[in-house]
Amino acid sequence: MIRPQDLLCPKPEGLYCAPGDFYVDPVRPVARAVITHGHGDHARAGHGAVLATEPTLDIMAERYGPGFVEAKQAAAYGEIVDRDEVAVTLVPAGHVLGSAQVVVRWKGLTMVVSGDYKRRRDPTCAPFEPVAGEVFISEATFGLPVFRHPDDREEIARLLRSVAQFPERAHLVGAYALGKAQRIVALLREAGWEKPIYVHGALERLNALYQRHGVDLGPLEPATTAAKKAFAGEIVIAPPSTLQDRWSRRFPDPVTAFASGWMRVRARAKQRGVELPLIISDHADWDELTGTVDELRPGELWITHGREEALARWAELHGVPARALALVGYEEEEDD
Amino acid sequence: MRRLRGMRPESAWIPAFAGMSGIDVRAFAELLDRLSLTASRNAKLTLVRDYLRETPDPDRGWALAALTGDLTFQAAKPTFIRKAVEERMDPQLFWWSYDYVGDLAETVALVWPRRPGANREPGLAEVVEGLQAASRPEVQRLIEGWLDAMEEPRERWALLKLMTRELRVGLTARLAKRAAAELGGVDPAEIEDLWHALHPPYEDLFAWLEGRSEKPSADNPGRFRPAMLAQAIDEAVDFARLDPADYAAEWKWDGIRVQLVHEAGVRRLYTRTGDDISRTFPDVVDALFEEGVIDGELLVMRDGPNGRTVASFADLQQRLNRKSVDAKLTAAYPAGVRAYDLLAEGREDVRTLSFAERRRRLERFVARQGSARIDLSPLQPFEAWAELAALRAQPPPGDPQVAEGIMLKRWDSIYEAGRPKGPWFKWKRDPFLVDAVLMYAQRGHGKRSSFYSDYTFGVWAEADDGRRALTPVGKAYFGFTDEELRQIDKFVRDNTVERFGPVRSVRAEPHAGLVFEVAFEGLQRSGRHRSGVAMRFPRISRIRWDKPPGEADELATLERMLAQMEGR
């Protein structure tokens, strides 16, 4: 009898597929890796061979240089790639550009690794596609019932309302450099903000990469050139670490905003000195995590990282056997 | 620069805002959320002013009343809501959530399960009027129904804050009124002066601010005049720049600040916030036989062999918070007003005269009343600041021994509402100090919800079995810096002995534990505390990382302090 743990099992390096001899998102250098998406804690340098989507490979090359891996292979969404006895398919995860779930099939057994995912519409990436399987291996970054992300359009409207209310101040929006920053820009465009958006230098390469992949971001300007007063009434997007940095002093009395799912908890916003928390996340919130389990009704739920115990308990209460893998190396307190 | 309703500043780029218009609790919730995260005073003014401009009556009036603390419904405690939420979701999942967030109301607001198809969302006026009309058991059902109907956690959070009547969003009533003044381009002092003639939802106020009607009248006889308050003096800075010849000094009495009014036949006694306490002090209210308004300190005063003396604050507490009084109580605890200032004499408003002139009139006015229930707070003559400092440290015999400190008032100061900078200073006596041992720590609220920031501390006493044991004597949650809070929080987590919900008991033994130097303003006997004493206004003055708990103070030290306070 075939057991799921014969196909995928947790190891210190990450989730290991023995019959295909590869790891999913390994945190240490390995011979063969399948990478779900380009965030640094999932996509590390130094592997022998990497299988990922084209945008994810591009992001890794942008981050680590073109020689980040000895052999790379791009797979289109839905394409079946054989790894020894195992058929691997990458399916959209809706997290960031190029993000994928990893579906592995072997001897009639299907297991789905969600990677990081969300279920909401995102103008910068393909939407999550549910895939049924015996085992669903989920993330749980926001796996507590307190995490309920509101409609992102309403959060963007709150930002624009504040810009109208404080025309003499700059609005400095902290956003994770890969994915979040581009999504905020795209959402602002959809809400009708046509003026140039000013961006921190650390975002420029990834913005250009998104644009090469066909994501329209509208006019962007470096946030370095203009005089201090010229930023009044403008929106500036920067990595979260710069919000309280000396870098922010170049703007007139900035309203500090931070786009993150963690902003749902007021103490988090206060601790970081955030004046305008924008609850916008690229991860599934509690309702999306539980709703997805309910929709897929897998034979078993495994949970890779995040707040495993609450999601596991919810699943057990709803008749889905659950198991926390407690994988380490994925940043729980990341800026997303 | 009054503006008509509905007009907006021309240059503003205001996006269509789905969901914001028409749903009043949502706009109010957004206002509270932003106020609580905004430090700048000007930004707070903008937020409140814009809200008042864009929100229709009566919702904006109820919001203003909430911000100024003038809502009158019976406040509901958030504890019942925990049971209600546990009926709606798995208690274990709730507990993990509460443990993570740290604040009950916020946790409930976040986890409350949606009920699709529940009632439509209530407006702010509906909520406030509903709470005013409801009996206590009805309140719970109302709140649960509204929570079911609300879509966004921010709205549920605002409702749970509103229900307690304590918004705690870092906005003073004064600033809220200033925002209303800005809306109409009027002087904030005009609104302050008018305030106690107004009632929520203030439709007449907004009509005037928007130029649609005349100014509401403040001339109802017997009304409260907003009090003038003093700033704390900064010894290091102020004495160098102030000239002692410009200031009068008097004792700051340890009672409660009041205003005694007799006007067109109406007699009233108000607290300094305008609460009418006439019914609790009929003996005092009747003492003013001439018409006029005096500002003074309400005290229990007894006549004895050495003349009239002031009793302790604990005696005054026997009379406070009682709805009605009888002859026995007034005889046992005879109250009176020690007059500081005169606001009106007959029908004449004298607040724009100088303090020197008001004081001259006050002395004659008090003398004419000839009442045992009103006397004059004496001025304390002095030449130099050093002389006054010596008097403050060692007050002369008699009542000054129990004074809280010294007040300084500029001779030329007019009587201004609020806490203006410069004319009046308070210079409190140095606090009492003891070394006490940290016994229990509790999680804080809001910004501190992830920290153990509320501390119960104790001193050594002989237990029933004859052994030396700690007995709790007070609780403090401020007096330390953010960095010190982090250090204490770490200490609490590393030295936890037991956990009870949000409270941890902390290791406290003669050779292991943490000693606080605790400052406090006074002591009184208390039947509710195991130690028998209660501190007034305790706070952490220093953290004694260096001191072994065994060397902290004994209960006997506090008892000696108490005897001294009572004896003098």
C-alpha cells in the first residue's frame, strides 16, 4: 500500500520527494529543487538544478545573478514534467507573479503543495486554481481566526482618502519589494490614481521585471530626485525597513502607511509606528485557509509553516485529519 | 471662514468611496482607528474636523459627544462579550486568538463570526439611542445583534469601545471641541464657554457653526463655567525665567476642585468637569446666600479646639459618590468650600478681571457670607523661590501640613477656560517612596497588549503563621520608559511561577525577585486590601535591579507613614 509519506516527507532541508529525488523550496543547497515562488526564504541560491515557472526563474536570476544555479528548467502552468517516476505540475497559487502550487502524482496518488497562496483577485498574477488530491499541504502564515483581510479596494480607498485629507504631507507606503509593491501600484491605478508613483531604488529592478512580464504599472519615478516639498500630496512606495530609517526624512512630514496582513492587529501597527495600516496581504487569511480546505476536502491536511496548531484544530473539528510539519526556515515574521 | 454644508475644499482630490457614505459606524470606526494611531495634534484636528464636516446630523453630534466624554448611557463592561463569542466559536481557537492579540475587545472584534443575512448595519445614532433606551439585560442582546450585522472588524471594535464609553484614542475633549470650532471658524473659547449649555447631539451647535442659525445661548442661570487649570511646574526650567513678584502663592488643598453657583435663585455645586453634585452636598449648596460664583476646594472641615481644620481625603470620600445624604452623615462629615477664586459677583461676570482684582473681591465676598461652610484659602506670602521651596518641603503648622503642594498664579492672569500655558502652575509636594517587591504582572492594553505592563507589588509583613511574607499594597502601570518596560517584561516571562489567564505570578523571594521604588501621593486605610492600607496615585519611580527583595520595605513602614499623615 502506498502511503503519502513515501511520496513527500519533511526533512531539515525542506519537503523531500524520494521517488522524484527533489525538494520543494529547500532552505539549504540541494541537488534538485522545485521552487514555488521567488521570495527569498523559498527561493534560495546554490542548488544543482531548479524547476520553476519562467517568472520565478527570472526573479531568482535578478536577485542572485544569472549563475544562481547550475541547471534550470522552466515549466509553464499546467505542463507535466517528469522527475524520475513522479509527474510534477506547477499550478497558479495567486501569491505573486510566477507563484505556483506543486502538484505531484505518483502511482495514482496526488499531493498538492500550496506554497504561499491567496484566493483573492490580484491584477499582477494568475489566480489560484484549486486542485483536488489525497493530501493538501497548506501554508498557515495567517492561520488564526483574528486574521481577516478586508477588501483590498477599500484599503486603497482609505489610502487615497488620506492623501486627499493631508495634501501637505507625503504618504510613504511600506510594501514588500516582490509582489506587494507591484500589487499596490496596480491597485492604485485601478482606483484611478494616474499621477507618477515614487519608488525606492530597491524596488526598481523588480518593477522592471514585472513590466517585462506584461504587468502595467503606469508612470513610476525614483523617490530620490525631487525636492522635499515636491513630495507633498504624493505617494511613495518603499521596502518596510525604510519606514523609520533616515531615508524617510527626505519627505515632508510623511504619513507612514504599511501594507501587510499583520496590520490587522493594532499592537503590531503601534509597535512599528505606523499611522495608516493597510491590511493588504499576499497570503490567504483565515477564511481563505479554512474555505480552501473545505472546498478541496482532502483526505489529509498537512501544514508546512505559520500558525499550524489553530488551522490543524479547525480541520480536525471539521472532519479533516491534519498534521503539522513544523518546517523551519520560512520567515514567520516576514514583512508581508 | 464659515462654510456651508456640503462644500468641500476646492483642491482636494476625493475619490468615490464605496461603503463610506451612508454607513455611519464605518466612518466613525475609521475615525477612531486613525486617531488611535496618529500622534500629531494637527493631524488629529484635521481628522475630527473633516469627519464632523462630512457626517450628517445627528450622527456627528453623537460622535462628538463620544469624543468629549459626554455620552450618558449606562456603560457596559466587555466581559459578557467573551461568553457570547465562545457560544459562537470553538473556545480553544478563541483562546489562542486572545492570547495572540492580548486585548479582549479587539480579539472579539476580529474573530466574531459573520452571520450572512443578519440585520442591516446600524447607524451611529441608532446605536447610541439604542444604548440610552435599553435596560441592562437588553444591552447585551442589542450589542450581539449589532456585532452579527457588522461586516468589518474595525466597526465591531468601535462599537465595543463605544459601549464602554471610554474611547481611549488619545484625544482630549478640549481638542475635539477645537476641531468643532475650526469647522465653523470660531474661537475655541466660545465653544468651551457654551459647552455646558449644550446637549448631544448638538444640532444647534452645528447649525451655528455652519452659519445656519444664531449662536446658542449660554445664559441659563446656574450654569457651570469651564474651569481654569494649572500646568505642572518644571523646576529645572521655569524658576529661572519666572519672577516671583509676578506670582501669588497659595496651598493646593487635598479635596476635589468645585464651583459653587448661586444665580437667579438657582444654587448648584459642580465638579471641575461640570458634573452637578448639588444633591450630594445640600449643606454646601445652601451656604452661599449672595448671588455669585466661586471656585474652590471641597473639603471635610471640622471645628475643634484649635479652630477649623481640614480632615483627610478619606473623610471626604465618605461623602462622594452618594446619591443622597442624611443629617447624620452631614454632621459626621461636615463639608465646605475653601475658596480660591471669584468668577461672578452678583450678576457681574468678573472672569476678565486680573487675579489680583478678583482676589480682593473674593476676600470681601467670602467675609460677607458669614458661613461656616465657606472660608478663604489663604495666600502664602513669599519673597524668593528658595523661600517658597522651603515652605513646600516643611509646611507651617496647621492645615498646610496636609496640603498637596503649592499653586502659583500670576497676579495679572484672567480666568481662562482650560489649561493655558504660563498663568497658573501647580507645584506638588514630593511624593512618598517605598521599596516594594513585584508579585504579579498582567498584560497591558493597546500598544502594550504584548507586554506585561500592570504590576502588583507588595511589602514584607508577618503572616498568620508568624513567618515573613509579602502582602500586596498596590498596583501601578506607569512610571517606566519603553525600554524599561521591555526589560521588566522579559523579567516577568523568565520568572513566571504560575499563570492565571492574563496574569502571571512572579518569583518573589528574599534572594530572587525584582524590587520597585514606588512613589505615591498619600495613604489611607482600606478594608478591601489585605494589607489594610491603600496608596493614592502609585507609580514606579525607579527599578531597583540592584536590590535583593529581602531588603524591601516592611508593612510597618507604611503604617508609620499613615499614622504620621493622620496625626498631623
